[in-house]
Amino acid sequence: MRRNKRTEGVVVRSRPVGDQDRAVVILSREGLLEATAYGAQRPSSRLGAAAQVGSRAVFYLYVNPVKGHVKVSDVDRVEVLDAGGLEGLAVFQLWADLVVATHGAGHEAEVYRLLLEGRDALRRAGGVEEVERVLLGWLLRFLGLLGVAPEWDRCARCGRGLGEEGAWWGSVEEGLLCRGCAGGREGAWWLSGAMRGVCAGFAEGRLGLGVRVRMEEGVRRGLVRVVLERGEEAVGRRLASAGLVREVLGVSGGGG
Ligand SMILES: [Zn+2]
């Protein structure tokens, strides 16, 4: 094992240790890495800004060959997350939690690229509407990387093409169900044909995260609710950060 390494990455978790240091989790294209940033809580520390969730930097690391501990020995090219507002910060925190909860989903390089793309799109987003679009696109792409995004154009049970019809997305396990297979269910997890179209565009990468997609407010907010719910389902638990996102965006929890 090399004792010194240099890696470019983004901090996805950061917690204080004692009153001086921070334990961080860094996502790079090789995956997640835990390290200690000694002194990062001190106001004069060079590591302080880099050790915050959302910060992107080049990290110089020292791997203790005996204990296996990793220490952040220096940082360079630090860019803190400047997401413009509480909405953007909450959204990034949710993404970071999802990445940690899934250990990068076995697609570390892709997840890293997606996180950087989302981070840039959040920094450029002007206002809540755009933050919601970026959140939506990111979560749909992430579900795709996890392998739990449904096929958007056919019923998962009977295989029938959905055309312009609406469909039911009650769980990641069931996938999308046509009206017949959904047994007449309606409500929060019912996606209109227009909603499915938006989902497919994002999930297949035809729509970039920063792109201004024409979406009615009801469609956009309905999708945000559904996709937040499916994201939590994919990691198997409720996330405090998802609750915060719902709160700051003013979308209530799922239902069905
Ligand atoms: Zn069906």
C-alpha cells in the first residue's frame, strides 16, 4: 500500500471528532474513502473549508501502514459548495447521504461524475424551481445507476406498451404498472404520460441536469414527491435529509 496518495474528490460526510478534528468521507472516482482531517475545526486550519460536506478539492492523504488510518495531510484547489441557498444545500446533503448509504452503488466512477454534474447544476440553479428540476434529474439518473429505475414505456407486469397513458409507480420493486395491472389505484404515485416522458428523458440522459425543461408546476412537484419516496425506498430507510428537502421545498411526504 502506498503511504502517500493524492486524490481528487468531494466530501460527502463530515462530522466533528472532539473539538479539533473532523472525520470525513470523500467520494472520488475510485469510490468512498474515510479519513481524518486533524485540526479541521480550528479557525486557522487549512483543512477547514475542504472538510465540509460538498467541498471539492485535491486531497493529499497519508495512509498509516500499521493501523490503516487515513489522514488528510494537505489540500489544494478547494472549492466549497456554493449552492446559493438552503434548498441547494439540503438537496446536496440528500445526494451525499444516498451515495454513502449505497456505497457508491458499485458504479463509483459514474456516481462520482453524476455528483459533480449535480453539484455544478446546483451552483448554477437560480431559484427553487430549478433546484427541483436538478434534484429530479439527479435522482432519476441515480436510481438508474442503482438498477432500480423502471422501464418508462411499458408495464412491468403485463409488458404492454404504455403509449401516452399514465401509470402507477408504487414501488421500485413493482416498477411501473399500467391501469389494468395497477387495479384501479390512483393517487400520489400515479404518473401521467407527461410525467413519464420527463422521467425517461432524465433517466436516459437525454436531458442534462442543468437544462430548463418545460414542466408544469404540478407535474414537477408531483414528480419530486414520488422520486424522493422511491429514492428512500431504494436505500431501505427514511433519511433525515430527505425530510429536510421536503420541508424546504414545501412538498409533503408520499402517499398512495
Ligand atoms: Zn400491465
